[in-house]
Amino acid sequence: MESLIKDVIELDKQAREKIIELQQNKEELVNSIKKEKAKMIKDNDKKIAKELSLQEKKLEENFMMEEGRLKRSFEQSSKELQDKFTENKDEWVNKMFEISLN
């Protein structure tokens, strides 16, 4: 009977030790998962920041190209207006003078 009690006590002790070991393993696993999650979030944030930077660069390049195109168009239109004015200014001045006299 005494040997049976000792066996039960020994089994209980082994079971408690196994439970403690499993709890420690669980805590290590939870900590590992937390670290991996934080790493994944950090990596994802870096990936998003890189993608945003690339998009910003593309948008800026597109903006610069469009700005250049608009400037060239404006300069061309201004030149055409200036040429038209230079070509017709004497005639327009004479017409305005005639209209004002009448």
C-alpha cells in the first residue's frame, strides 16, 4: 500500500513537472508569436513606406513632365499671340484711331 502511495505521489510530481514544462513552452511560444507578429508588422510598414515612396516619385515625375508640357504650350501660345500682335499692331492702332475719330 505504501509503495502504491509513493507511486501515486511520484506520478503526481511528474505530472506537475510536465505541466510546468508545458506552461513554459506555451509562454515561449506566445512570446515567439508576439515577436514574429511585431517583426511582420515592422516589415509590412517598411514595405508600405517603400511603395509609397515609389508612388510619390512616380507622381512627382509625372507632375514635372506635365508641368514642362504646359510651360512649353504656354510659351508657344504666348509667342503666337506676340507674333500676331507684332504683325497686326499697326493695323489695329489705325482702326482704333479711325473708330475714335468717327
